Amino acid sequence: MAANEILVVDDEVGIRELLSEILHDEGHIVVLAENAGAARAYRSQKRPDLVLLDIWMPDTDGISLLKEWESAGLLTMPVVMMSGHGTIDTAVEATRIGAVDFLEKPIALQKLLGTVERALKKTEPLPRNGEALSGMGAGAAIGELRKRLEQVAGQLVPLLLIGEAGSGMELCARSLHRPGTPWIMPEGLSVLADNPMDLLERARDGLLYLEEIGSLGKLEQKGLVLILNKLEKYGVRLVCSADSGLSQLVEEGQFDARLFQAINGLTLAVPSLRERREDIPDLARQILAQLVETGQSGAHRFADVALSRLRDENWPGNLPQLHNVVKTLALTSLAEEIALEDIDRVLGPFTPTNQLASVSYPLSLDPPLREARDEFERIYFEHQIKKAGGNMSRLAENVGLERTHLYRKLKQLGIATGKSEASR
């Protein structure tokens, strides 16, 4: 897989070197610029995959440089702004110009890595409106979902999307985003407890998307209540996502019943990948075609029997897992056509016949469903962490979850991940 090239622009040498070391460890190519002039010169010659841009610099501030790139048609890569003196107004201005995110210093390691991972997915222009659903398939289930989303597109009332992680709920939310308005998807939901008004200000007249709200603590739920009461004032469209266990959390008293009623007025179910198997062959071809186009694959096509094998899988990790499997096939297949043997080779470690899956665990079947499920997930993730040797990138790929979802799940289960900070 080709490494991503990240341009770090900061006038403080210590910050540049620290960020360079962290990003190098993640497998990225890092280019350093000590001021706006150096960044401007580099961008005139080459387009990086991502820019981390400090706001306060002695020659030209980051906001001005961002405006220069935008007006010159050079803002074709995602830019994340950084500042140790950030304000809501600055973040809002940067977002309106075209920055994809904003990091306040000192930057927590997990926050940095999650933001970089998310921003790199925006290297190509984000899909707008109906185009956002093109990555979910064209079968009957998605066609029906598309029509329902079109029906509610003009509504400003909160929308709750119910489905499994990775089923495409973010894409559904993006299909409702109006071009030219803010799109805000916070990296972590703790901001709901710390500064919910910041989210509203940044999302003014745009769309605020909150994923996996079932993981919200009591203080974060109170912050969401505050946001709900001020949506109309700020002109914000709120879209939330959760799995089907949200109603059970309400019954158990872990999620506020009144809050649930407030966000549950308009609800759409997003089908999992196994519920729309007819889409899997086309999605696999689409993913492979993108990899071929970017020079990441020697294989150019699937054998029909190989596609049938993919279609019959259960895909607990949904779209991210399918993408990871196709990418692995593309990078490791020895022929131009991906055969059934390749599919079995890649999927083999995850089948019930594998020895790893036959290990017996002392899991009691007597506790309530939620407790039993949490215990199983704890055992599962502890096993996968050992299998991945503690490498979080490999772990995320193995379990078919994006790193942001993975960190949140591990935190919810009480499994330590280890954190550090990059400080100014």
C-alpha cells in the first residue's frame, strides 16, 4: 500500500519534530515546513495527501494561507488546522474556507491519529447528496433507503439512524448535507459534556452528525439535551446513529428516556451488508477498480465463483471489513484474476473451522443479554489485541472497524489502549 504524504506546517521546531516522529511511526511520509512561505513553495510543486497547518505563524497566518490556496484552486487536499490559542470563531472560519477539522494544542495522541485517519479519507472530494450512497450499493434495500432519505431531506427535525457499525450510517448522513454548509462530525463525543455550544457554533446552518450515541455517559447526554433545545436557533440539522440496543439501554436506565424520545421521532433503519447480499459483488468490483486506478492492485478482476463466495459471507464488520478484505486480496493475489482460492486464503482465519475459533472460553450464559454480550466482546477484543501484537492499526483492520469506532468500543468495555500527548 502506498504511504500517505503529510505536510506539517508549524513554526515551532519541537512540534514539527514530534508530529513527524508520531506520523512516521504510523507509516506516513512526512514533509516539514517551518512557515507559510515554505509551505506555499512546496504546494506549488506538489500536492500532499494531507496538511497539518498551524494558525499562528510569524510570516503569514494559517487562515490567510488557507484562503490563498482556496482562491488559487490549490485547496484540493484535506487541511487540518492546529492552534494552541484556538477560538470557536477561528475554527468556524477555517471550516467555512475549506479546512476539514481543527486540532487544539496540546494534541492528544489518540485525537491526532483519529483526526489524521479521518482526514485522509477525504483526499478525494466528499460525495454530496445522493452520490454519498453510491458506496453502499444499488440493490432494492438501498434503493428504498435512498427514497426515504430523500423524503426527509428537507426536514430540520433530528434524525436517528439505527444499524450496525460500518453499515453506512455516516454515508446516509452525508447524503443529507447541503453543499456549501458546515459538516461537523466530532472525533470524540466527550465534547458534548465539555463544550456542546462549540459544536452548535461550528455547525451553524449546517449538519451535525453524532455517531454511536448509545455510548454517551450521563454528562454527555445532558450536553445533547442542550443541543436539541438550540437546534432551531442555530439552524442545525442533527443526525445521530446508534445500534439496535439503544432502546434496551433506555429500559436499563443507562440512556435518558426523555432524550431518547426527543431524538427518536424520526428514525430510519440502515440494513447491514448481510441483509443486502445482492450488493456485495458490485461493491467488491467497485473497491477493486478504485485500487487498480490508484496503482494499489495487480489483480484486475474477480472470478465469478470468488464473488459468490464473498456474497455468502456474513460480514460482521460490514463495509469497512469488506473494503479491508478486498484490499488484502488486491495486494496479495499473484494473478490478474482473484480466484476462489484467494478468497478462502484471506477469509480462512475468520471461519468457524479455524482452530482459533474453536477455543473454549468460560463464558456464562446466565447473565442478562447485554452483560453476556459485553463479556463476549471483552474476551473477543482481548484475544484480537494479543493476535495483533498490540498494533492498533492491525487490530482495526482485523476486526473490520475504523479506529475511532475501535477506541470507543475498547473504552466502553474498559480495555486499556494506552495514551500519550503531543504538547506545545
